[in-house]
Amino acid sequence: MNQGTLYPLLLKLEHEGTIASKWGTSENNRKARFYSLTAAGRKQLQTETRDWEQTAAIIARFFNVKGEDLA
Amino acid sequence: MKLLRRFFIRLTNLATRRSADQRLREEMTEHLAFQIEENVRAGMSLTEAQRQAAIKFGASEAIREHHHAEQSLPLIENLMIDLQFAFRMLRKSPGFAFVAIATMALGVGATTAIYSVIDATLLHPLPYPHPSELVRIEANLPGVGAHDVGISIPELRDLQNSGIFQYVSLSFYGTNNLTGSAQPASIASKSVSPSYFWVLGVDPQLGRTWDPHDATPGFLPEVVISDGLWKRAFGADPHILGKSVRLDNDVYTVAGIMPASFRDQGQTSDERNADLWAAAGFAGDPAPPPMRGTRFPFETIARLQPGLSPEAAQGRLDALVASLKKQYPADYPAQSVWTLHLTPLAETLVGNVRQSLILLFGAVGLVLLIGSVNVANLLLARASSRGREMAVRQALGAAKTRLIRQLLTESLLLFVLGGIGGFAVLFCARKFLLQFVPENLPRLNDISIGWGVLAFAIVVSVAAGTIFGLAPAWLTTRLNLTATLRQEGRGGNGSRQRSRLRHVLVIGELALSLVLMVAAGLLLRSFWDLFKVQLGFNPTRVLSIETSLPNPNDPKTDIYHTATQEAVLLREVLRRNRTIPGVEETAVSDRAGIPLGHSQNDRRAVPLLPEGQEVKSSQLPQIDTAIVSPEYFHLLGMTPLRGRLFADQDLEATPRVAVINQAAARTYWPGKDGNGEDPVGKRARLGGLGRQRPEWVTIVGVIADARTESLADAGIPQIYLDIYQRPAKFLAFYVRGQVDPSAIPAQVRTQIQSVDAELPVFRAETLDDVLSSSLSVRRFSMEMVALFAATALLLAALGIYGTISFLVNEQSREIAIRLALGAQRPDILRRVLRHGLNLAAVGAGIGLAGAFIVSHLMAGLLYGVSPYDLSTFAGVTVVLTAVAIAASYVPARRAMRLDPITTLHAE
């Protein structure tokens, strides 16, 4: 994936209110835009993480199924 | 939630046009610079570092587009762009834009104007809560051919107790003399049952109305007045409640004031503008004792139980009628077939103008249709000239749907601009236009041009724009790309389809305008016939002025109770009126005697039975009566045919005499062989309805028929009684002569009030005005339809002109070749003209078929002309054809004058 495709996604997240951004200066003295999670974003992240873990756990259980379990 | 939030952010971005583009670009530049720095640090050369960074980042323009799509609403943005483009296109061809917008403004404006009238009258005829529950109850005796015979008090009570209705009320319109204020006034009033306002469901703004279950037999001592009267006569006195007013010399107290917005229901505008309501049980003085057979010629209105449909209510009412007939066989003889009929109140109020308004709406709808077709035609013509543009855009990859969307935006812009323009003109000219609306239209005062009407105008123009913009847009984008690009936008498949559609549209236009012109022609002929009709009386230089004598509830207090008492007043006023300078003749009659000037309420039909003829049933054939003074006939120029007119020796003490018109002689004295017998000297029994006792009158004379009752009908039987033998309360004084119509009312008022200062004097009108206002609805619809027809004809002429000139343009090369090969110029002219004539012939053929249907439907609006009147149909067809040929002649001449050399060189 190209790095540039990140920017429309960042804008979308900002519109959704999960991240906020502001201009600042980077460690090597460059002008840079800093993105940070908002409270809503943090909550969203938690939900998404939980969902993802749940999905991953379910899929993992599929892989752990052995032939004799189904018999 | 999130979607909504994003939508609103996008919407605000769109609205504020805050561009995040700059920010993105800066961010991307920083990003790249950072990446390059890193690459250089990793040991790359500067150019290589830049290249690798750009590859890693991706196509920056595509990202910017994505970013833009994310932050805004592409659909609306496209629409904005399309609109901007459409505006530019319109500015580029101002002539086209002006014609199209003006056409639509005309069509939508006219449609909206008629709609605003219909909205107030047909769609919202009853300004009361739950109007669908309101009904009018009509009693009929179809067995003896009598309709709307009225209702008796026991019958009213049966209805009130039937459980079908919430409330039932009688209502009777009249006028009362209000005295005590500076100038005695005659005010429009209604005598009603105490439940009247409960039927209508309207509460007073101040005070109260009556208890709906009040059972007082006579008049209740309290009255309700209108907001208008409160302000006019009492200066909006806040302490009016409980104060007394004197009406016809009886004293009442004011119990309530209706809201300013309240309009009464009723058939005439006088009735709807009633100013005072008095309640009575109609079971005691001044009414006769309640008997089942004593019917009052009053109107009965009622409010149905909630949720009961009129049909179901009619079913229950029929059952009630059947059981009453069984219970009281003597009062309801089987042969007269007493029935009660329910009609939704809304229908009874607008019945007489409904047909005219629907006709007008149909006519104006056709104008709108023709206008839209014309604009569609113009759009099609432009489609040919924009063929190349469309081809280029499609070749460059524009999707067809996208192009159609853009073209549709353009046509919608035209239509909506036209619609708004039409509405704006209407809004500015509303005062001016309302003058042309006849005064007797119900709810005239409620016609308003507001948001509802604006919404209607916009909906109509959007609908028309979509319907008539879609086909041209579709045909414009349907192109054979290679052929179009090579041939510079000429020829090709789409072009043939377009010209076929253009022909269909022009034929449709011609057909529609023929229909309108036939309708207008028939109305014009009806109106003209009515206008030119032999009146049978002479209205010129005659002025009528009304007064009314008090009618107190107790006859003993009435100073004008007998004809002899009244004669003193009448003779004195007549004598004084004759002394007014310029007055040549004077007369007096009751209100029913005013030719064409009285409303339905004043028409008094009473049974008349010639002596020696058998009573066929309990109901007698009825005749219109008028009470007049001896000079009346001469003043109005009515022709005596047989016998004598009234004379000075006819007094209250002498036998009652009467004069009838020819129609009455024919109807009531048909003779044994049907040739008629001389009614002079015969006696007849008059009256016997309601509380009046029948009386015997001797026919002393016959006069020629005159159209005093209805312009359209000369043969309405009429009987005249002598005012010195039979007193009348509502009087009209007439003066004929060289008088100033603006000064005379005051002069007559002075004369009348110098005899009795308590008498109100009002409504002075010349008979010519009365005559002309009796034609007002007809004149209004005739003028409107004629105007619409003329517009339609003009539009159709423009349409055919446009089509033929376009055809000539398109075929100029062919024509030039023909000319170069030796074709004769007149042949070219004929060829083009024939094309126009063919279109006109097909259009006229279809239009004639449509006109037959329409004229059949409007037969009820015609007078003296058959709906299939040959001369009208033929004349209109000839006019249409002539206009079509004239419109084709201009481009045909251009074709004839074509110079082959320049034309062929130019290609």
C-alpha cells in the first residue's frame, strides 16, 4: 500500500471524531501534523480491539478442531 | 450516528467551502521531504532519494482527489457544477433562455393563479374543524316533483334524537334593521337553532354561544355577532357582552363575538358574510305551533357522529324515514314519497362554480402543457446544434448518464426559473388580478398567494421540467460518435429521431390548442347570445335602492303590519322621490322584484292552483312571486299583453288581484286542447305553504315574458301581486331618469329617512350593473378561456414556426442542390408549405376528436349553442390552419430565396 493513501483515511477518522490533529514541530525541527486519539477514539479502539480478539479467538478455535472432535 | 456526523461535517465543508486542500498539500510536502531525508541518510543520491520517496508515496493527484471526495458531498457538488454550467449556457444564448423562461413563466403562472382560486374554493371550502362531518339535509317529495321542501320542527327533533348526528341545526338567512347607532343599518343575519355553532364547531372569541340543548320555543334573548359588526357598529367595545341591541325594534343582549377569521357557510356571499346570529326554537311566536306538516323553507345542516360515513348515515336516515312514514301515515302520503337526502356541505357550497373552475383548470393545464411542449421543442432544436459538443465529451469518456444528468439540470433550471418568474409576477399582480374574479365566488376573501401556492408552482415546474426535459436530454446524448464528429454534428440516427419527436410535439401542440380554441369559441358564443338576448325589460337609466321595514317578533308592535299602514309610507316616499331633480319615474317592489338582482334566498316560490282545477296531490306546483307597485311595469318597460295592470282602486279592502307572465299563463291555464285559455278574470288559490294561509287572487292581466329571474331562461312562470294589497318588508325603490348614480343614493336616503328616520337605506345599484354582475361568472370563465386559447394559439404558431425553420435549415443543402439542378422556386415554397400544412392537418384532426369530448363535457356551461356547433368547429379549424400556414410561410420564403452557390460553398 502506498503511504499517501493514509491521508484520506486520516481525514475520515477525523470527521468521525475518533482522532484529532494539530500542527506542531517534529524532533528534527520540521513542521508536522500530529494526530492523537480522542476519548471517543480510545473507546472505539477498545471496542474494535475486543471485536478483533473475539473474531481471532473464534477463528483460532476453528483451526484447533481435530478430526476426532467432529466424529 | 457516525454517518450522520460525517454527513454534517461534509455538508458544512460544502457550505463554507473551507478547503482542506492546502493543508493536505503542505502535509504531503512535509511527508515527502521527511522521506527524502531518510533516503539520503540511507546512502542514496538526491535524485534517487526523491524518486524512491515518490514511488513509496503513490500518485499524489489521485490521493488529493480521494481526499476531496472524503471531505465533501460529490453529488451536490456535481449538481452545483452542473448548475453553474447551465447558467453559463443560458447566458450564452440569452434569446433562447428568454423565450423558454417566459413561456414557462406564462404557463406556470397561469396554472398557479387558477390553482390558488381552486385551493381556496374547491379544496378548502369549509373553514371549520373536521369539515367532512358536515352535511346538508334536504327533504324532497319526488312523487310530486317538489325538491328541498324544508323541514318541520317535529322532524327536526326526530333528526336530533336519531343518534346519526352530533348536532342538527336549522338556518335561515335574512336581514334585520339594527337601530340605535348613528345610522340605522340593515345587517345580514341568520336565524338558527341554538346548536348552530356546535354544528360548525367554532367557538366565539369573546363570550359564548347558546346551549345546544336549549328548548326555548321562540327567539332566545341573546344574539351572537361577528367581529366585523363588533368593530363597525360598536367600536370594538371590550365591555359589549351583556349590552343590548335593538333589532327590528326587539331588544336583545349580546352573548358572544365570533373570531375575525370566522366566515359563515352559505350559498351566497351575503350569507357567508352574515354579521349576526339569533337563535330560536321555531316552535312559538313568531313561528306557528310545531306541527309535523308545517315545514319551514329553511336550510338544515348537521354534523355527523364521528367516524360515520355519509353513505352509512344516509342508510340509517332512510331507515328513520321509513319508520316515521309508518308512524305518521297522514303526514306522509304515500304518493308524495317523502325522502331525506344527505349531501356533504362542501359540495353544496361550491356546486355552482365547480364546473367553471374545473373547466378553467383544464384550460390552463392545456396552456401549461403546450408551453412545456414548446420548450421541449426548443431544447430539441438546441440538441442538434450541441451534437458536436456532446460527441466530443462522450469521446473523451463522459458517461451518458452523467451527460443526461447535466442536460436535465439545464432544462430543470429553465423550468424552475420560469415557474418562479411566473409566481413572482402573480404575487406582484395579485391585487390587480383579483379584480377580475367575480364577486360571487365562494370564499373569494380567502384566496391567498402564499407558501402553499409557491410549493405548487415549484412542484409543477419541476414535474414539467423532468417530463419534458428527459426525452430531449436522452435524444441529445444518443449519438453515433464517429458519424457526428466527422459530419460536424449533422445527420445520423439521433437527428432523424429528434425530428420525428419534434413533429409529434408540434402535432400535439396544434391539437391541444384546437381543443382550447373550440372551448373558448363555444363559451364566447354562449356569452354573446346571453349578452344579446332580448331582455323583455329595459334596465337603462334605472337605479334600485333597498330599504327594509322592521319585522318585530310581536306583530302588535309592528307599525307596518298591514298594507294600509305601509301604503302611507310607500306613497310618501314615492312622491318625495319624484321631486328629486332628473327623476322621471319611480316605483317600488319587494326584493324579489329586482330584475336579476336577487339571490336565491329572495326567490319566493309558493303554490298556485287555478280555480276549478283538481288538486293532484298534497303539493301544488309552485310559482315565483314578486310584490310590486302599479308603476313597476311601466318603469321597467315590460309589455302588457292582455287585461289590465294594477290600478289605484286595488286596495287592501278590495279583492286581491294579480298579474302573471305568459309562461305562467301557459303553465297554469293550458286550456283543454293545449292551445291555452285566457287567464284574465280567472281566480286562483295562492299560498298554503308554511305559516301563510292560502288566499284567492283574481288574474287581471298578462304581461310578456321577461328575463327577470334568469338571463338564460325566459320562460320562468311569475306572478305579480299589488304592494298596496299585500305588505312586504324588504323593499326596493326604483328611480328612472337622468340622474347622477353617485349622488342619488344619498338623495333617496334623505327622502326615505325624512319619512321614517329608523329605516336603513342600502345597496344602491343601477340595473345595468346588476345585469352585468349576473353575467360575471360566465364572463370571467369566457375571458379566461379565450385568453388561454389565444396564448395556446400563439405558442402553437411559435412551435410550428420553429419546427419548419429548423427543417429548412437542416435541408438547406438539399434545397440548394435542387435549386442548382433547376428546381423552380415556387415548387420549393410549396414543398415547405405542404409540410407545415400536413402537420396542421394531422394536429387539427386529433384536436377535433379531443374537442368533441371536451365540448360534450362542458355542455352544462353553454347557452343557446350546441356543444357540437358546426360553425364554431369549422371556424376554429380554419383559423388554426391559417395560422399554421402563416407560421410556415416565413421559413418557406427563406427556403425559396436560398442562394445555391453560397449555401453549397458554406458547407
